[in-house]
Amino acid sequence: MISFQLTPEQQALKEMVAKYVQGEVLPVAAKYDESSEFPHEVIHKAWEIGIMNIAVPQKFGGLGLGVLDDVIINEELGAGCLGIGTSIAVNTLGLYPILLFGTDEQIQRLVGPFLEKPLLASFCLTEPGAGSDAASLTTTAKDMGDHYLLNGSKMWITNAGHASLYSVFCTTDKALKGKGICCLAVDAKSPGITLGRHENKLGQRASDTRAITFENVKVPKENLIGKVGEGFKVALKTLDRTRASIAASAVGAARAALQHSIRYSKERKQFNQPISQFQAIQFMLADMATKVEAGRALCYRAGSLIDEGFDEDGNLASAHAKRFSADMAMEVATDAVQIFGGYGYTKDYPVEKIMRDVKLVQIYEGTSQIQRVVIARNILKD
């Protein structure tokens, strides 16, 4: 029999993150959304309680937690603030290439410092001209003997202005397309790196998003993650693991929108009764609740499959989870605004922020359209 019951350890993890969100995130979420400042103190607190860098194996001093654990964490973070949650989640995204394909020496040298202090990492794949078609990236890594010379630009990089380490995907030969891609771990303080302006975004405004330009940046050969030509594989394997967690953050945001809607529908009166008594509102709430439950089930399944080593099935399950949960959260958040009516369209109530925030989940880490491509290829192959 398949069980969706969390273990006592997972339940304790869920409760700990929920307590962190209640005490540290929710009280300041609106402030950081309004100012678009980076929430250093809030993220430092997340590091202190141990919900960052959770995938680092125990033999290197980490917790060695799995994708399902990350799913549980990100649902709770998403229920608090997707912007702050994204900054925390992307740290794992930035380190996963090293954890999955790095040597023991690379993990100790490059990831070890993240366990000693609240450092941040960035995942640098997207470029101004290469978004969904990541294999067409043009950032180059020229072999100079004992180092690579990195040149090019990356776009929409989360944590870029505050990260100490970049996982950069580049090519040693543009003619080889995907077969020429490699992954380099790059010190963010390296000479030749220029940061773009902090993007003024519609939602997830607490997260730092910038362009990065690399101009003759020297990267030691020992910072090559995996082999030359394996970079595209490194990126895909990383995204298979993080998409389930990002999908879970959308589930958390949708759950919060539903909870706000339930409370409001009981308080708001029209025609001498709470609007929760009207069948039109009840049906909206019922549909919202079912969608949230379905999204969570898909995320749990994806996380479980990957943790159990079923990578191919996990790839498809992650695409299902990301596609459904991202679109579902947008639908639920929009319905929440509708239930709130005119009040829902103002910043005095939290549902308009949720609606702005969840839109980005349909775009980053593979758009909903790209997830459909992945799903279609899987179900149509022989």
C-alpha cells in the first residue's frame, strides 16, 4: 500500500519550517515586497536553523536530506513568501551541480564553506538569447592550459548580487551545441565579473535577480564540474531534483491563498449572510482545495521517485509536478483575488501579492510550456 504519511522526522521538519515562516517571514514579507530589498537577516535565520544546504551528504558535514524533504520545506516557505523562499531554494539549485557531479575534493572545497557561514550560490544557465533553448548558450570557456577563460553573459540569475559562488554553464565549442557544454564553479569575486542592475520585477520582489557578464574571467581547471561535454546533463539532472521543490513552493502559495479565501469568505457578508454560504463561492473554494491537494500529491511523488533512484520516472514526475502546480497556483491565486473582490486587488490584503508571486513559477526553471514538451516527449516515445 502506498502511504502519504510523513515520517516523524519529516513532520518535525515541516513544523519547524512552518514556525520559522510564522515568526520570521510573514511579519516582514510585505515590507520586502514593497521595498524590493534583499532579506539578509531572514535568510541568515534560515541558515541558522538548518533549512539551507540540506542536500549536502552527511559525510561532508551536511544533513544528507532528500528531494522529498526539500519538497516539504519549500511548500512551507511558499506559504510564507515566494520571493524569500526562492532565494533559499536557489541556493540548493546552485550547489546541486557540485553535489551531483563533483569529486569529494570539490565538494569539500567549494561546498564546505556553505556549512560554516550563511553563504549563497547561484545557478547560471539562462542567457539573453538562450532561455528555453538552453543548449544554444553562447558563453564560452577557452582552455588556456591550467585554467579556462570565461566570456559571455547570463540573464535572470537569482541571488546574483549576493552569491559567493556561481555554477556557470558554458561551451568549449559552439559548433558542438549541447555536446560542448560544461559546468564551471566560479568564485563570484573573480576579476572580470560585472553585475547588472537589480531587476524591478512584478512579483517575488524580495529575491535578487540580475544579469551577469563575464569578461576574460580566469577559472581554475580544478573547478570544472564533471567532464567537458557533460554540462547539459549536469543542468538537466540538477533541474530534475529542484523542479519538484519549486513546484511545492507553488503548492504552498496556493494553500495560503486558499486559507486566506476561506477566512475572508466567513467574515465578508453580503445580502445579510457570509459569502461562504453562497454556492458559487463554495464551489470555487472546493475546486481550489482539490487543486492544492493534487499539486502536493504530484510533488510528493516526484520527490519520492528521485530519492528512490528512479531518475527517468522522476524526470517525468517532476515535469508533471512543475507544470501542474505552477499553473494551478496561478488559477487558485486568481480565484482568491476574485473572492476578495475589490479588496483583493489592493495591497492591504495578501492575495494580490500571492498572485504576482506565483506568476514567476510558470516561467523560471523551465516554463509551463517546456514542461509540456518534456511530458509529451515521454508519453509519445516508443
